[in-house]
Amino acid sequence: MSPESSARVVAVVVTWNRRELLTESIEALRAQTAPPVAIVVVDNASDDGTAELLDSSWADGLDVVHLRENTGGAGGFTVGVERAMSHHPDLVWLLDDDTVPTPTAAGELVSAWRGYPGERPAVLASRVVWVDGRDHPMNTPRTKPGATDAERAAAASVGAVPIRSASFVSIMCDAARIRERGLPVADYFLWNDDFEYSTRLIRDGVGLACASSVVVHKTRVFGSTDVDPGERFFFEVRNKLWVFSRSGGLSVPERAMYSAATARRWVRTFRSSSDRATLRRALRRGMVAGLRRPRPNAEVLAPARPITGHSGGDEPFTLLLSTYGGDDPGYLRTAFDSSTLGQTRPPSEVVLVQDGPVPAALEAEIADIVASSDIPVLHLALADNVGLGPALDAGLAVSSHEIVARMDADDVSMPERFARQLPIIEAGADIVGSGLIEFGAGIDDVVGRRTPPTDPEVIRRVIRFRDPFNHPTVVYRRAAVLAAGGYTDMALLEDYLLFTRMVEAGAVPANIADPLVYYRVGAGAYARRGGTALLRSEVALQRRFRQLGITSRTEFARNVAVRGGYRLVPEGVRKVAYRRLLANRTSAARR
């Protein structure tokens, strides 16, 4: 197997009313010497016959998403990257619908990605030429200012040069970086969405322009973006202000440098314009609009997303359960039994992830569960203890079904749990949690109760401050989890980060207030919710929220002060605070 063919590349093409060019672009993707494992096509509500083409036999093998409204390139690529992540890629290749890659374009990018000495590049850009072979001035990647000799030498070793940004005409993005840094910002609509996203992915990492990967950008005319933009200058102004004030893609010195370059470019645009009055109006509107934050992707894309027609019947689902060396064998058996044949609607399969080596007694219990279960059990034994987040990611990767139900190895599911949650998922929700009862020595020893908010709007509002889902109770669609980047190894907070990213990306949330799980609260439960290690995780979580644009600076400061402070107070105070302020707070209390 050649180096380039061993990587899983998923291509994403966003199209709007370019039926003939789209056809040529897709055929070129199919003809790659290192063809993508999947091609995602996002149709931005075309009305020129593109939709009919994508519904015909010609599109067999394509993963097509028909949007109900035109969301611009920004919205289209947000949806496209989201869908691409469900294909478990190593790399995501983003292309415009008027981009025609030469046969080796993908292979050359993958070879550079694999061959680069050091950390894997976050973004790799193709050389973009026009139909006559000249380099296209509209799509020249920005070289990295101040690149060191070592950086230039490392890039040269794979036939590339270091860059700081590139366009969506043809860039290949590292999937691990996407999971870390998130999706494009859909509210940009057009212009500068690729600049913002590529700088965000590349920051503190590596970006490369690979001259050996060539694509043809079939624009109608040959020219740069300095041409007279008319009313669309509004997007240039508003989006540049967002990049410089809201995005985490640029450092402070870089913002100053690129702001100056932008000002010079705007002056050139005005000087060459034949309609400066239109530009002035667009400038004023853009300056005003740039003062507000971009809307969340979920809000922008909700009217455009296709209406999903789930079967409405009983869909099969997977029970995902992870265990590690510290678990009690008897508790594991109870958790398993209560969540399988103890259910009025049992799962179709169980994925039991063994997170590293386990003691002999637990190993024997796992073997007995696998051998004796009437429901198929896939036992996935990991060589090392990797932590809950990565273990669950590994389990998701081998799950057979789109719907996945979570369960902890020491809790107890109530018999009607899945019979109540699955219909909500089948009706269109992407994640459904429930209330839970905390217990001590046994389920009759009730020590507390957690009642989550049930109104989707309340869930979306409170999630920036606290986790509105009880992780051991959730059932979700795997595609929504993968689109949000999956779990992250972040002590006791990997679920909160995942659920927040899911909701921000547009996942439809729901909760059942009634308790459907008994949650075991053992000795030291409240001690584990505090300490300096968890404080570091809390701060890292809040920084990630800030980097992803989920929280404002004020919300970041509030969360660090309140949630961080909670990690440092004495255990007794933490216990009281948790019960009174967090565990039993309902949706009504947050209105």
C-alpha cells in the first residue's frame, strides 16, 4: 500500500447552481490516483438541476446533503465538515464546486502530510491555477510571516512552503485538528470564512502549500479579489472585523499586521471602484454588523438543514459500556443486566470496552458476560488504560448502529429507560438524557436526585455554564457525536465538552425529567469533583470553550471564577453546593 493510499481522506464539495462544473469536479475526484474513501456533496439549495443530478444514479456512492436554504460557502462547508467527520477520516479535503483537481492532487497532499518531519500538518493547500495554467491570484495561500529556517527546511523536505492561511478552493485538513478546533463559522456566509478557519486550524501548528498538488479553479475570469465587490463588500468588512475581534485564529501581533494589510487592501478597492457610494454603504453596514458576535452554527443552520426522516419504528441501537481495572465485578454485572435483558426494550448489541488491564476477578466477569449474554457483546480490550473519553471513542468506532446508549459500569438502569428514550431519538432528537437518582449502599439508600432541564431552549442557554445532561443516562446519534469531534480525554469533563460542542453544532437536544438511572455515589465522590488536577481540567475546558467561540470573555471569566472556585472549596462545602445549586436545579429554576 502506498503512503498516500493508507490515509482515510474524505472530500467535501459545496455547490450552488453550477451543475456542469460540479459534474467535472466530482469526476475528477473519482479519478484520483489516491481516491477519497467518501465524497460529501453539500447542495446549497440549487435550482438549476443540480439537486436532480445529485438524486440520480450518477451520484451513486456520493454522500449528498440537500440544504433547504442557501447558507453560502461558510454554511455549506460547516455542514460538509460535520458530515465528513462521520466517515472516521484522517484528513478532510475541502473544495469548491468549480475546482477540478488533477489526478495526483490528493496523493501529493497526503504524501506531504505523512512525510513531514515532526507534528502532522494541520492544513495542506494545493497550488491553484486557472484554465490556462497560470497561478490563480485569487487563491494564493498566505506564506507564514517570520517562518524560521527550520520550518522552511522541514517544509522543503516534502516539497512545500510554510503558510499561515489558505482558501477552501482546495485544502486538506487534519481530522484530529478539526476535532480539537471545531467547525467553520456558518454565520460568515461568504468571504473570509476560509481565512478564519484555516488560521484557527494552523495556529500553533503547521500549514503547508504543496506545489506538486495542482487543482484548476475554473472561475469565469482571471483576476484577484481586489475587483470591485459592490454590495458584497459588506461581508468583507463584517467578517474581517469578526476575524480580528472574535476568532482565536490570530495572535495579537498577527491581528495588527493583518489589520494593516486589510486597510491597505480596502483603500485599493475604493480607488479602483466605479461605484464608491455602494462601497461606502456596505462599509457602514459591515462596521455595525461586525460589532456583534457571529450567531451559533445551530441557529444559523437550523432553517436550512434537511428534514430528517427517521424510520419512526424501532431502530436498533448499541449499548456502549466502558470498564477499567478499578471497577467492581459485581457492579459491572448489575449494570450490564439492568441495561440489557432487564429492559422492556433491550439493545441490539453491546460494545463493552475494557480500558486497559484488569484484575483476574473482573477479567473473569467480563468473560462470563461475553459468553453468557443472549445479546451479542463485542468485547474491545485496549492494551493500555487510556481514560474514559478515548475508550468511549474507541467503542463508538466499532459500534454497528447509529443510535448509541451510554451506561456506566457501576450504575443501574430502570427497566423502562430505553423504551422511553428511544422514541424521542427516533422522532428527531440527537441526544436524550434523563434524570437520575443518586444512591449509596443500595438503590434503596437514596442520597440525592438530579433533575435536568427539559426545554431545548433552556438546555441551549444553560450549557455554557453547566452540563445539562447526566452522562450515564444519555442516548445519542453517533453521527452527531462524531460531527462534534467525539470525546476528549479531560478528567470528569469530557462529556460536558462533547455535549456542548454537539449542541453548538446544531444537535437537537432533549431530556426526560424523570429518573431513569440509579447513579452510584461511592466514598470519595465529592472529593473527586475537586482538587488542583480537576481545576486544571476546568480551566482547560473553559479555554477550549473560548477558543471555539462558545463563550464570551465575560462568560469565560465567570465560569473560571465560579466553576474553578467550586473545585477548590473544602469537600463538605462542595457537597452542599453541588446538591443545592447544581444537582437538583430544574429547567423552571433557570427561566
